[in-house]
Amino acid sequence: MKKLIALFAVSAMASTSAMSAIALSGAASVSYDDNGSAASATTYDADLTVTGTAGTTTVTVSADVDGASFATSAATMATTIGPVTVTADMHDEVSMDTTATNNTSTATGTAGEQIFESTDTSVTISVDAPIGDATVGVDDTGTLTVSGTWSGITMSSSTADVTTVAGSIAGMDVSVTNDAGATTWSLGTTVSGVALTLASSQKVTATFGLAGNTMVVSSIPAQALVAQVDGNSAGTGTGGYGARLTASAASYSTVAISRSLTSGATLAATYSTADDSLTLKASVAF
């Protein structure tokens, strides 16, 4: 493993002087929310991503640029050596303390924090080898994954107790995931030009219109209270590493209308019955 890491470091140093392709992308938006009976608010967001590629090595750096300073949000470097992939996560993200409000996460800075916050910079080494119609992969944590597609059905299973099956059956897109005994699923189909999706969480969405001019109607189920669980840094106790608090929320519905303009911008209006609010948003991606 040390030799692989050393080889990765050498290839990374070489790429700094021979970067053959640099791509710049990003997105920006401004939103106005009347917040129903509460005070209205205007929010802004702008993100920038720089991707450099030299041979099989890729460097990606992302930043949030709408604040008072240039704040890095992600920095990764990846390279492939035959069937071996080496990935370095060079940015230590700090998880925000969150609770759920109307099924969305918001920063609170108080309750609901992840009890253990570790440094998440890392170097990951994985090997993927094709065996017949399947691909067998293993990473440096020892997790073994077997995946492949047979008769249009994609299947993946790992020793981390996660199994996923997905495919299209009689015009219906089906996905089922079992994570350590907990099963979730989703169904999607199109009827008379209307795209419908149903998830095991009981969330239902219907999408009308064509690309660039759509209306999406969603029904979001009620969220039951999930208590905060205290854990420890080793994850050895009954609470593991700990779990965030999820606040209860009543069911609600949303209607979102989106239209792409010839200028390249997108205008969207979303109404939510959760707080009787209307949000207007203008965004652009490049």
C-alpha cells in the first residue's frame, strides 16, 4: 500500500507541470421567499468548480464564492493505475449541526449535532476487476463489492451489508436497496406524458411538461420524531458513532414550475403548503 501511495504522490506532482486540460464550471442563484405569514427573505448562492485532467489523473476543487471569502467546499485528486484507483480527499469538511424542519435540514448550532466529528481527509485505494459479466471491487477498508448488469437488471452487493437492485420492467423503473436489513424502494413510470414516482417513504411526485418547461407536484409524507443518539469516537458503544435528531413534521405538498430562458438562466416558482410560502428563484449554471 505504501508503494501505491508513493506512486500516486509522484504522479500528482508530475501533473502540476503538465496539466493538459482545465475545465471551469459553476452555478449561481438568487431566491426570494415570501415565507407565508413570516418575514420575507432573499438568499444568494454561488459555487465554482475547477477540474484539471492530465492523463488518468484528475484534480477537482470546489468553492463557495458568495460569502465574504473564498471558502473551499471540496478538494479531491484521483488517478488510475490499471485496475487500481487511488483517491485523495484533501479537504476536511466540518459537519453542521442540523435538525429537520418540514423534512429539510437547517443549521441550528445547538441540538441535533453528530456527536463525533472526525477528520475526514483520506487516501482511498480500490481495485476493480471484471470477472465474467460481474465486477469485483475491494477498497482499503476491506469492503468487498460485486456488481454487474444481467438482462437489463443492475445488481450490486457488498460486505458492508448493502445490496441494490435496479432495472426497467415493463416500462417501469424499479430500484430496491437493502442496508443492513432496512429496505427502501422507488418506482417510476410515465403515463400519458406525466412522469410519476413513488418511494417507500410514501413520497409521490408527478412531473408535467417537457424539458425546460415543467411543473412538478409533490406530496411529502409526515416525518416522525427520531431521537438523538449519543455515541463515541470509537463507535463501540450501543449508540455507535451517534445519530442526529430528526424533528417531527406534518405532511405537506409542493408545486414547482420551472422554465428555461434563451438567455441561459432558469426561472422557478415553488409553492409549499408547509408554511403557505411562495419562493421565486433565478439561477444559471455554466
